Amino acid sequence: MSDTRQKRFKMPRMEGAIAQWYARQRGSGPQMDAYRTRAEQILRDLPSGADVLEVAPGPGYFAIELARTGKLHVSTLDISRTFVEIATDNARRAGVTIDIRHGNVERMPFEADSFDLIVCQAAFKNFERPVSALDEMHRVLRAGGTALIEDMSREASASDIDQEVRGMELSRLNAFATRSTLRMLRLRAASRAQFERLVSQSAFGGCVIASEGISMQVRLAKPATH
């Protein structure tokens, strides 16, 4: 596992019709409920007025749920221009204010010490230089802040993937396509040990990891200054 590990094979770029298809699959009822539930969990741990960045938000569903209460300043950054357009349209329809940016996680267009929390869901495995991405997250995170990376685990089993797809309540065709995609994506994902090694090479130095089903949650902290 090195900082160029993602060059083993390439997935289709998330632009145009592919991004639009993905947005439709991620917008099912059960998944929207999951976004709302996760947003409520995060809101409990943040003070009003906190600055939150979601890296690679895709269609923006989760960022919108974070922004709905008006208690947080929410920003997003995505390398896909199509996703930026979709997220902008979704935020407008939802009536929420989000600073939606186009850019690369390896060179974020934000000042150092800008955010109290950074969230990255289901995207980290696609970053070509993961250590560089972690270093940038550390740079833009304020002292005492936290980064949460929630992604697929390489150790997810076939039955874990099947259960995940069943919970999405997709059509038979879309369920087949999503199941096949997740099986390919698992080849890009890191195991717990691999992720720990990546983090050890970054400015964070260490992390706390929890696993459930196909998912792995990595919590990274930037120490508070004294």
C-alpha cells in the first residue's frame, strides 16, 4: 500500500450519464433515511456554527441533510463537474445554503485551519494518492477537529455486499449493476491494516477504525493546541 496504490486499474470517470445514474441509485428512500440518521448523529457532536466540509459528496444528499437545520456552515468539494452541477441543483431544490466547490482533494481550494469536521463517504478508495489526500485534510482541519472517512472495507464478504444492496430497495436490474460495481470497488478498498499503514504515513499519524457490514469508519483527530 503506497501513495500510488489506486493506479492498479481505473474505474469509469464519474461524469455525464454515469454520474447521473449513480445519483439516482444513491437517492432511494432507505438511503435518504440513512443520510438523515447519520446527519442527526453528527449534529449532536457539533456546536452551532461549526464549519463542516464533505469531500467527494457526489449528488450532495448527505451535505444537504447536514445543512437543513441551518446550524452548520457546510462546504463540499468534488472533482466531478457533473456531480457539482447535480449537487448545486439538489441544494437549490432543498432550499439550503452550501458552498459547493469543484476541485481535487489533493489540492483543496481552502485555507489552512478552515474546518471543524471533514467527512468523506464512499469515495476515499478512489483517490489516486491517498496519503496526499489525508495530508490535505489535516491541513484544512482546525486544531482539535476531526476527519471521518466512511468507506468500503476490502474485507467485506460477498454476503455483506448482497445484504447492503438488498437494503437499497433497487429494481432488479439496478440491484445487479450495483452489486457488480461494489464487487469491483472492493478491489480498490483498503483493509483495516492497510488503512492504518496509510494513515501512519500521513500528518495524522494514527486513527481509530470500526467496521460493520461492508463499511469501515476511520476517525482521525488533529490535536488541539495548548
